[in-house]
Amino acid sequence: MLTEERHAAILKMLEEKKAVSVIELTELLHTSESTIRRDLTMLHRMGRLNKVHGGATAISGILKVTEDETAVKHSLHVEDKHSIAQYAASLVNKNDFVFLDAGTTTELMIDYLTEQNAVYVTNGIVHARKLAQKGMKTHVIAGTIKAVTEAIIGTEAVHSLQRFRFSVGFFGTNGVSLQAGYTTPDIDEARVKTEAMLHSNRCFVLADASKFNQLFSVTFAELSSAEIITTTLSEKQFGTRTKVIETIPGKETIST
């Protein structure tokens, strides 16, 4: 099969499935993994797809305005989320005053938190329960509950956050974009994230590889507002805009 034919087949498969693995492509195209990886690298440089660890995802040219329910999110990218959450939890130190944003990866952080001599503030209903069950000193902000994400949002939530000054904040995001920064589909949830970031001395965004180059309707912060914890950073453009501040096997922490 000619190179052009393989490229066309790869792009067609991505159009149908939105994400493919190297193994899938080797079986479909009856070629070697090294050839497929070269194809993906070439197509990535051409801007035709996003090359990620173990495969590729489709370029999202569509502005997204909705998101999956929390139950669905829990089943996606599980291994990466656990790695990200475990590393993020290790960054909490004694006497920290921590903001923990609602989200599935930030929720997983709680499983790995060991620092009892810190205070935790959250806008996540499930987060608050799990923190309290672990014996952590926990505060929940006031506001309205958003059913889809089980997050506390709204004007009252923003006002609640204005009283606090956090030493560190951990945030979820729906999308990470060079042009738009960190994005989410909900303007009320975005306002809470923005306010909490403004009141945090140091901000971390927890984002698996699927979040990069995804664009949702509301920007809640510029890339420079936070450091990103991720398992894979294959996108060269993000690499030129960031620096690796600490790398451990399987995990990278990058800051803009």
C-alpha cells in the first residue's frame, strides 16, 4: 500500500472512530508499527490529526457546547487519570490551604491524599464526602448544584470563593487549547474556576492527553495561569510554549 493510501485510510478511520491505536492500524493496514508511527508523525506535522501516546485522535474543529455526565467520564482514560491524580496528590504539603475543583480526575486525587495537616475547600459534592470520610478538614462553598458534573456553581459560589486565599489549587478542564487556553462548556462553572484560580498562589490543571486541542465554548483561564499535570505531552506546539519542570516515569508536569 502506498503512503498516500495509508494516510487516507488512517484519516478515514479517525473520522469514524475519533481515536485509533497503533495496534489497530497495524492490523487494519497490514504493516509494521514503525511504519504506522512514522505515518502518524507525518500526519501530525501536517495538522491532520493529533498524535498521542499509543495512537492518534481526530482534530477537533468543532466548538463543543455540551459534556458527558460524570458517570461516563469516570470510565474514560482511567489509567492516565489515576497516574495524574496520584502525582497531583503528592504535591499537597503540610499546612496547605487547598482548593479542589469538581471533576473526575480531581476526585481521584482524594484516593491518594495523605496529608492530614492541610485544609481542603471544594465545590464538588462527591469530593466533599470523600474528603470527610478520610478525616480531612473540609469546607464546601455555597451555591447551586449542577447535576451533570455534581459541581457547586453560580453567583453565590463565586462570592464564597472571594473570602479565601489558597496556597494551591487543583483544577479540571474540558479542553486545553493554544489559542483559547483552558475551556469548559458551562459559563457558570467557568466563573467558579476563574475565581478560584485568582485566589490560588499556585494552580495545577489536571489533563489527560484527550483534553489537548479540544475547544469548548467558555475560556476560564489562559494557559499561563496554571501548570499542567499530564501523562503524555506529544504535541510539539505545547512543548514550545511550556517547560518540563519535573518528570518521573509515566508522568510529566509542565508549566506555561
